[in-house]
Amino acid sequence: MWLKQDTEWNGKRIYPLENGRAMFLGEEVQMVPPFMIDGRNTAEVFLSNMNYAQVSAAVVVQEFIDGLQNDYLEEVQKQYSQRFLCNGMVDYFQQGTYMQQLKDLAERGFRAITIPGHRIITDKVRILLNSDEMMQMFREMEARNMILCVTLADGDCQVGELKEVIQECPQLKIAVGHFGMPTIEGWQEQIKLARNKNVMIESGGITWLYNSEFYPFPSAIKAIREAIDLVGVEKLMWGSDYPRTITAITYKMSYDFVVKSKELSEQEKELFLGENARQFFGFEELVDLPYIKNMSE
């Protein structure tokens, strides 16, 4: 979520244009749905989507392509604490300051920290997840009972690094995003990380990965089924990757394909779509959202 998206990554700019479009690394793209005409991706618009789709709570991560959004997300967390668990993010390109930044974020109330691992590899630098400074930060997070939400580069590129983190900080709770990028060879190695006690996998962006196939995303269901066979359904969590995924589908469609699937049992759906995440992230009092009939029905 952001009020303003104006940043750069790998030497290229990202900034908003009109009607939900943006200049993204030298290319004009539809960054968010066209009804977001001012380029603002606010908590209030997200809450409206959540209420419509009967989603009680959401974990909000960060990405370098959106710019650091700690200030806005701190406000969101305070205002809507029952609905959102917002991640803080350290500027990992400011090496030598990780601990100072982390402690500041913790004091501001953030209980979870994002690392977009695929973004800390650029044309000029590669920051290792198992570097001394990163490991020091992870130990501090473990001591503070903070949660790490991390996405990894394609395949097994960073799996070995994260394995070392898991070994050194066995009590650190880790959620690996993008479902391991199941359209890329070697994705199963990311899934297997969840064989460790405090590691989970979340599926944010899976509909984007299978966008060419489109709803009801049978290959995404196949990937979920394979991941269940690898680590068990208790280690998997649904994610939407809102708002970028809803340039192609509605927010409700980002989970409805799971609800309607005949390849998953009702118990598997219940765990995957909510119960696993509720327990892992510590959501306690979820709001009850009634179904509201559509005018088109």
C-alpha cells in the first residue's frame, strides 16, 4: 500500500502516470486497476475490496519497486490494527545500518519485516541473505519474536542462503512468498524450506504467474497440490499479491479458484485459505463479514 509511488530500482525509475498506469523500469504498464486514477493504493480502497470479498485480515508486505512505505504503513497499522499486519522494511542497500533501522522499526510497532530477496540482486550488487549483517539482524528479530516475510530469486538461487538463516535462527518465523515461483524450474526447492518447523509458504502472485492460462487457473491448483505432497497443507497459506494482480482479475477471484476447485478437500481449503495464516501471524479476533448480494444477481 502507498500514497505515493516514486522511486528507483537497479538504476531505473518507477513513478505513477494517469489511470492506474506507471512508468516501470523504462516501460509504461498498468500498475494498479484503472479505477485507482490518482495512483494511490490506499488502505481504505483495500478494505473495501476485503469487505466485498469477505476477507477478514491481510498481511501487507513491501517491495523496493514501491519505495519504502514505513511511514504510511505505520499509520495504517495503528488505525486498522484488527484488519492489517503491516511489514516494515529496512533499506538493505544502506549496508552498515540494518540493526539501527530494525530497532527503529520495532520501536514503531512493526512485528514483521519484509525482504524482497529477488530485488537485492542488481546489475551492480548482490546482497547475501546470510551475510554477517543480515544474520545479526535475523538474530535480533528472533529475540524479539518478529516475523520475516521474504521472497526469493527464481529457482534455488537463494535457497542455500536462507537455509543457513533457518539453521542459525531456528525460532525465527519465516514466510516465503510467491509460492516459490512455480513457473520456474527448481521452484520445489523453495517449497521444501517449509519442512523446517517455523517456515511457511504463501501463494501471493500465483494468479499472476498463471495469468496466460487465466481463471480458474488449473495449473496453479496443480502447483498447490504438488506443494501439499511436498510439505503438507499445514505449511501453505493463500496470498493475493493485491493490487497488481487485480489489473487482470477481481480480488475475490484471487481465492475463488481455490474455493471452487474439486482437486482440494474442504479441510485443505479451510487451512490454506485462512486457518494456517491466522495461527502463523497471530490474528486473534477476526471480523465477521456477511455476504452482500450483488445487484447483478
